[in-house]
Amino acid sequence: MDRRTFLTLAALSSLAAACGTGSSAGSPSPVVALDFRNPLRVPPLLHPRPDKDGVRRFDLSMQAGRTPILPGKQTPTWGFNGAFLGPTLRADRGDKVEMAVRNRLPEVSTVHWHGMRLPARMDGGPHQPIEPGDTWTPHWTIDQPAATSWYHPHPHGATAQHVYRGLAGMFIIDDDLDLDLPSDYGVDDVPLILQDKRFAADGSFDGDPLKGTFGILGDHVLVNGSHNPHLNVTTERVRFRVLNGSNARMYTLGFADKRRFHVIATDGGLLGAPVEVEAFALTPGERAEIIVTFTPGEQVVLRSTDNGVDIGEGDFDLLKLIAAADLKPAPALPAHLAPLAAITAPAGAKVRRFKLSGHDAINGKPMDMARIDEVVPAGALEIWEIENNVYSHNFHIHEVAFQVLDMDGSAPPAYATGYKDTVYVPAKSVVRLAVQFGRFTDPVSPYMYHCHILRHEDSGMMGQFVIVEPGTESRANLTLPTHPGH
């Protein structure tokens, strides 16, 4: 063993110990070499026709099963409408939607519609529990721009376990913008759900999502639940909708040949114009849409490179893309995408400040289901300052759209200037957000804000806010008499 190899392994062992994963579980970097022998699984599309009353109805069943992820082994998993992960839901702006979510699990859970602008009682946070055997039927009208959102459990104290077992899926919103972008699902419009896992010798998921600094940093990365995957490309351009569905890991994504490509959307929807990049970063809960151009017969590997931070070390491969000898031509990428009006807080706007210290509190207070932390008037435009005094965190706000004003006084990367709901907050930094709140009012049904590193969220790094009629903020009750339920 040469000195460089020895030092690398020593560093990985030290990081594993720091993260509380234990050397027996392997290093926190996905170091398993891939030969890309498995075809990429594309989640089935669930896009029901509207019923006679104009409502688009979706049926989801939360259930347990077994999935062949590693060769010759069956992994106990959870999923929606199947053993692992869930279908991709698709609806249009203006649709009235209704979900019938049946809990066939042995535990209470919830389903949160991450990225949706909707009433708090329909949000699927910890105040909307679904008991085993029960069915929850939230409904709302979709009124937001085209975007890639997702859905996942949000039971307080158990979110990390439920997501890690496999409960997650994408939710695509379309609108009537006349843009010639790739849109043939599974062909030139492909979802990529990234999740890292650890496996025990019998093939079951290993590790405790609630131990260590970050919980789980797995040594295998799955794409759409597939290990060691490849995708056959048949078109000149492909739109990839990328979701970081991991419990903690951060990815810095690019291609092994350093090719340039374009980011066209972030969490809240399309950018104003495509942004050319060589790489982009996603922390847990964040999404991005990219357009990649291929030439006939080529092969290239999507990979994550070492970003130098503590929630995603190392270089590792994710997916091989194999272009056919003949590719279907694709239109040129539009120079302009969506009208992206800046979220601009007025002079004298409310400034709210949040301090992140450790992994179990915000502003020194752990999460309390009965406590309302912030009261916001409907339609408000505010400045939120997130101060992180320790190691890496990120920050998700339910219901809202925001834009990043600055990160420690510097502008965010151009690809991250669009509408978002989740943002990376580097160690020992301050991130400022311009936040636009919706107009659904409910003084007793709260939304959440929290770190989306799930070990931190479950440990108490979460707060609650209600949206009320303007002028009634001082009369809001800061203690919930009962949980609203569903």
C-alpha cells in the first residue's frame, strides 16, 4: 500500500467514525466500483384522467415488500403502490386533484407534498397522521408554475426511517408555456432519484438514520432504486429531472468527460434562461432539471465529485448513459424559458432570523408540536436570515417560494437563482432568502420549516409557522389546543 492510498483510507476511516457510521459498515463514500450492468428503472407514471366532476384522482398505497437491489439478495423495503419508491405523479396547473393515500404499513406515517403550494391541512406534515389501515384524502387546486416536486413521509421523529426504507416519489407539474423542451416521459424526459444506502450481509438496509452527526451516509448510491445502472439514450437531447432523495448526502453532479450541459429549472420551476454548467450541487430535498446533448454511439458516466464539505465526500459514479448509433433529432434549446419575476421584499419588510446550532434545535428551541414559532400574514414578502454556527445544514420551508439573496454576502451560483424551497447552508455561514408566502390562511394548522438532513429534522431542528389574515397576527394563539389531524 503506497502512502497516498494509506492516507486516503485513514481519512475515510476518520470521517466514518466522526459520522457515527462505524468502520464495519464501510466508508461514508460510495467506493464500490460499478460496471453498469443493470438497466435503469424508470418509475411508472401515474397521470389519471380527470373524472366527470373535473377532479384528477390519484390512489396511493403505502406498503411493505421485498426488492432485488443487490445480486442474489432480497431487501425488505417500503414503497407506494409497490415494494420500493413510488410512481411519478403528473398533473397540470389549474387541475383540481384529490389523493387517496392508504396506509398499509405497521406504523403511523404521513405523506408530505414537498414543493406544493397548498393549504396547511393538506400539506401532509406531522399534523396529518395516517394510522395503519386508514386512508387520507387531501385535495387542492394546483396553482403554481411547472416544476419538479416530490412526495415523502413526514412523521415527526420517524421521517428518516420511513424515507430510508423507500417511501419517496416525484410529482411533476406541467403548465401551458409553449416551450419545445423534451417531454416524453421515460424517453427524453427522465427522472433520476438519488439515494445512498448501506447494506447488511443479508441484503437488508443497514445503519441507523438517527445516529452520528448526519445519520446515514451510505456506501452504495441507487438511482430510481437501481444499483449499478445504465440508460440507453435514443434522442439527441435528454431532460433529466434530478432529485436528491437521500437522508443526508450532498451531490456535486457532472460528467466524467467534463462536458458542458444546461440547468433549466430548480425546486420551484423553470429558470428565466438556461444556465450552462460543468457541474451543479444538490443537498437533500433539492431538485434540478438539466438538458444534456448526446452524439451517436457515445458513452458517458454521470458522477458526483468531491465537494469538499462534510455531507458528501469523495468521487463516485452514478449512471452510464449509452447513446444509440442513430439518435432522434431534437429542437434547439430555447434561449428563454419562463418569465421569472424576482421575489422582492418591500422596504421595511419583516426580517426573521434563525440560528442553527448542533442538530436538534432552531434558535435554541427543539421542535414542539404544540408550539407555533412564527405567525405570517397571508401573501407576505419577507427576508429570512439563516445563520449556521456549526457543520453543514440545509433549510426547507413548506408552502413558500423563495429566492436566495446571498450566501455569506456572495451571490448564489447562476443556476440557483430561480424559485426554490430548499437551500444549502454551509458551515459557519449566513444565507439570506427573499420569501414569498401564499394566501391559504389557517391559524391552527401549521406549516414546517426545518433542516432537510433527516436526522436533524427528526431530532428537533424544525419549527412551525401559521399563515393568518393580515392584521390578525397579534391575536394568533401560539399554543395549539389540539392537533388538527386530518
